[in-house]
Amino acid sequence: MKPIAEELNTIINKYRSSFQSIDEDEFNFKPSPVKWSKKEILGHLIDSAQNNIRRFIVAQYEDKPKIVYNQDKWVALSDYQHYNRDDLVQLWWLLNKHISHILKNIDAEMAKRESETEELHNLKWLAEDYIKHLKHHLHQVLNLEPIPYP
């Protein structure tokens, strides 16, 4: 899991300052009432980090925990649209630093333990999927080449 942790650390350090280059109006723009703004997408990444922290920890001591969340409700109820940009970026970065730290400490045997999201997956798979999901949304927010995510 150490290589995944290192990749995550590289990604968040690489992109952390990039959020400042997005114009405030663009960052806050909602394409429609039911579509997220770039700010809300970043908030969604925060929610994803929080739920994955729980998966990475709980699956190490409980047998196949089911940890799911309603992403639209989390974004709406957290009111990311009205969050301070710098605080939002800092929170995203710190949560991901924490995930990196957790992943570094998961040994190969523990990485085989499973958690249920919509399906049952081992921690290694969940960590790799977390990176794919993160990159997909970072590329959306930062107007980079799209990365498909199932």
C-alpha cells in the first residue's frame, strides 16, 4: 500500500496550489440547480476522503463493514457552495494527507481485508479506486484532460 500512499501524496501536493488559479466566479458557477459547481466537486472529494478514511480504518478491525453515503445529500448538507475556498482546499489536502498516512501503515495481509460500498472490495482495490476517482474529479475542476471514471 506504500506505493499507493506515495502516489496520493504526490497528487495532492502537485494540485494543491492549482485551485488558486481558478477564477472565483468559475469556481462557484453552478451549471444548473442539480449540477455541482467546481467548489462543490471539491467538497465531494472531501466527503469521499472522509468516507474512505472510515473504510480504511474500520475494515481493519471489523469483518466486511458496509460503509456507504448519499453523495448529493452530503454535498448539499455541508453547504460547500458557501465555504471559504482556502479552508476547503486546506481541508481536502489535510484529509488526503491523513489517508496517505493510513495507507502507509496497512501491510499486505491487511490490504486483503474487505469493505462493502455498493459491492465488496478489498482495501487495496478501494485505495486504487480512490486514486482513480480523485484524479477524475481533479481533472474536472482544473479543466485538464478528462479522465473517465466508471
